[in-house]
Amino acid sequence: MSLFFQRLMERLAEFWREGRAVIVSVAASPLALKFVLAAAALSAGAPTARQQPADSSSWTTAERATLRSLSLSSLGPLAPDPSNRVADDPRAAALGRALFFDTRLSGNGKVACATCHDPAQQFQDGTPLGHGVGTTGRRTMPIAGTAYNAWFFWDGRADSQWEQALGPLESAAEHGGTRVQYAHEIRRSYRHEYEQVFGPLPSLDGLPERAGPVADPAMRAAWARIPAARQTDISRVYANIGKAIAAYERRINVTPTRFDRYVAAVLTQRQPAANAMLSADEIAGLRIFIGKGHCVNCHNGAMFTDDHFHNTGVPTSSLVTNVDSGRAVGVRQAVASEFSCTSRYSDATADGCEELLFAVTDGKELVRAFKTPSLRGVTERAPYMHAGQFTTLADVIAHYDRAPAAPFGHSELKPLHLSATERRQLEAFLGTLSAPVAAPARAEPHRQP
């Protein structure tokens, strides 16, 4: 089964559990009916908020299945990235690691990928908005485990890790550089490492030091004067920079947590070990997470994310003046991107780009919808939401409990009516998802967490 249809079936199962109508045009896609029926079978007996066992020994069969699905032990092997042929090449990862920490890949020589994606802070920066050569309009997202994602950025405007790596490099607010500048830097500092992986560099003779299709008018004009064939050569070097960085980021991963060890003990019926692993409040919070709180509707799977986009009524940020429409704009940028899965710079064939080809590009549900972030390590990643609107997890939980109307668009939330004790217990459970992030000091083959 392809990754696309696997995700489709998981999503249909979620809809079935929530009692939503699932409408399929059998005439348009007979295969779709098969997946709906399979999703229904998978979701049969799913847990409800009414089921509240007393301790670790009394999880129902359906609840145990949900716990198993949330555990890292359920995470399948990392699929190859069809758009990046060097994604699992240790030489590419070694080059990518060097580039990730190199401040010369910026307009002012002071900003690296690691500036915002700080290894000491779970590869994020702990600020409401990202800061590079300027200030962005969104929160820096963490990197660990993102190799399992289909979409990148809060709005999903990139469909691969390597495309995501390219966006900040030419952003005026982030790295503030240009692709011609970066090609020159590769020739000066990394030529041998680059050519080992990607083959000979094109000639850069006669090219300006800085030029690219960026916001700066002078840089754009300099780029326009470069012949189209040479522009393509430079853009390919630029794409390869992203692919090398992605090969390194692919090896940055989450590690097992107390929650994962608890689930292992529950599933093997080691009840004393399970009860000793989590406190009573943490277990109660877990029950709320998969039951009354409905958190698992979006925060599901081993990475605690459905990799989809939702409007959850988050307030606007006082730090951001521009209107942020989220996925409604991001998905169109993804489809039109110069470096998408279907672009000339991708290594994929058409059948390897299902997520992009089948992406929903229109609909009111996309307005101000933002990506569901992973909850692994969430207690160490304040502030929260796409522009750091909430300072604490207690603030986040209170927001979901109240379910206020969205500033614009339509919020998917409904009031949860949690008690103060239940909110505290839910926050306690989220603390069990903490564990160090694993990142190789040197490029190493990807290992299953």
C-alpha cells in the first residue's frame, strides 16, 4: 500500500470514529470504497469518552490498540524520499551537517540553520517568532522526526525536507542570501564534498557574487541578466544544497519516552511496572487524551500528529501585523513551487508525488488552518501555536477546553467541559512525552528510534 493511501485510510478511520459522514464517489474511484470499508473495520470498537477504567490493568482492547498506535514501537521503517536520491547517503548527510551549522550561508554571515533550529533546544529556538537577519511571522518548528512528514512549515507550503530547507535560505527575514552566493560558497569551501555526492559543479565564471529570484530588486535584476540555462544550473546546485541538509535532518530523531515504556509494560501485562512508570494523574491524563479530550483525533500515530491542517480558533498574535491564512495560501504555494516533488529538480517520478497531486487546494476548511505539531517533547517547547500565542501548556489546554470562535475562518473545536483537575491531569500526561532528541555528531545511517 502506498504511503498516500495508508494516510488516507487512517484519516477515514478518524472520521468514522468521530461519527462524521464519509462520502465517496464510487464511480470516480471504485478503489476508494475499499479503503472506506477497511477504515471502518480498523476503527471498530474505538474508545469513547465514557470508558474510564480505574488503573493500568483495566484498559479495554480498543484502548490498548490506541495506546499501541501512539507508541514509538508502532512507527514503521522510514520510507525512502523519492524526490531526494541522496537522502540516505552518509556522504550527503556529512555535507548537510556542515552546511546546517555554517553561518556563511546567509546574507550577513551570522545566520545558520542552527541559529533557529538550536540542537540544545530540540532544534527550535524557544521564541514566539523566528529570528534570522530579520524577524519572521511564525514560530520555529522543531526538526526531530520530520522525515516522517508529508508537509513542512506551519502551512505545508513545502512537500519535502529538502524543499523546506531551501525556503529560509533566500528569505529576507531568515538567512537573507541568494542562490548564486551559495553556489560560490560551495565552490570555495565544499567543492570536493559536493562533487563526491552530486558530480561536477557547473562553471560559475563570470557570475556576480550575489543574485537570485529574491525580494531585493538589485539581486533580482542581477539574476534576470543570467542566461536561462545557467540559471537552471545554479538552481540545481541550490536544490542539491537542500537535499544535503535534508539528508542530515533525516537523521535527527525522537527517542523513547516514559509514555513509550509505559505502553510496552501495559501491552505485555507487566502491571506493577506500568503503574510505577506513570503517576495516577499522568494515567488519568492519558485517558482524557484518548477519550473525553478528543486530543487523539488530531494528535495521533507514533509522532502524535496526523500531518494535517486544522483551524482551532487560535487568536491572532500582537507581534504579527500581516493576515495569516495558513493552509489556504500554503497549499497553493506548494503546488506552484519551483522545487516541488513534481519539479525538474526532484528525483521523483510522477507516481512518487501522490501527496502533492491529490492535495486539496480549495475549501473553507483550509482558511487559517495550521499544521498539527508533534507533541513529543512538547513540554520543553514553549511558547506554543504557530506564532507563540500561548506561553504555557496550561494556556493551550484552557483554549481547547473553551473552544472560542476563530478570528476568521471556522474553528473545528467544540467545548470540552474539562474540570480544573482534568486540565491539570492532561498537562501531567503531556510531560510523559519528553525525551532527548537524537542527532548524529557525524553522519550515520538512519536508525529506527
